[in-house]
Amino acid sequence: TAEIGYWLGEPFWGQGIAPRTLAMATEIAFRDFDFERLQATVLEWNDRSCRVLEKAGYELEARLARGSFKDGVVCDAWLYIRLRPPGTSSLGI
């Protein structure tokens, strides 16, 4: 399992850059490393980041109740995952 994350400056929002780049990084991670699972955590109020993950093929797996602390506030977080496609291996097997 590996954690994946991203950040994009506001002037570049809404151009499809984040989902495309996340999808490419995900494919590279599965191709070049032996990860079975990639995961990302999103603060409950960050709907845009949830959409980025969903567009890149990630699925919501869990709500982490009071799982994060940001700017002095305890909040829930969403755990998104993407699993290695069946029948693929970074080892060429």
C-alpha cells in the first residue's frame, strides 16, 4: 500500500490537469512498483479533490470519522483507493 497525494495552484483549477496527472502517476506507480493498492485521504469539505480522485479511477472506501485535524478543526476524512488491475504485475509476471 502507498499513499498518493497532489496539490495544484488555484489558477490552474478546472483545466483537467489534476485528474490526468493523477491517473498517469497511478499508472506509473502500478507499472514500476509492486503496490497492490494506492490510497488518498481527503478532508470532508474538499468536494473538488473527491472529484479529481473519482475521475482518475479511485473509489471511496471509507469515512474516517474525526480522522483529520486542519486549521484547528477536527473533521472527518474520506479514504479513496485504487487497486492494481487484476492480472498485472510490476515484475512482468
